[in-house]
Amino acid sequence: MLGNLLGGFIVIIVGVNLIPTIADQVSSAQTGQYVDGSSNVTGASSTILGLTPLFFALGIMSAGVALTVGGLRNAGVM
């Protein structure tokens, strides 16, 4: 039980610390300027790429919640 709870919190802490890095990389991928000032990502591709940090955050949240609920369920609390 305690291992699952600690694992869930560790997943959440590591994921939250990685979100700014992912957001910076997504931003640089969207505005990746070539020598002539153009960018290769436009339109729908840029929109979907911009949603990457949101999906990462949702994945981290769901993984942390699943580990925590599993630990509580094993302990008989839930």
C-alpha cells in the first residue's frame, strides 16, 4: 500500500517537474525558425502539437491517480 502511494506521488512530482521542459520544447518546435525565417509547422499540425503538454499532464495525472487508488484499494480503504 505504502509503495503504491509513494509511487503515485513520485510519478506526479516528476511529471510536474517535466511539464515546463515539454512546454518549452513544444514552443520551440512550433516556432522553429529556419534561416529564411519560415517555420515547418502550421495549421492543424501546430494546433495538435500545442496540445502535447495538455495530454502529457493528463497522462501524468491519470497514472498518479491510478497508482494511488490501487494502493488505497489494496489497503481496503476504497
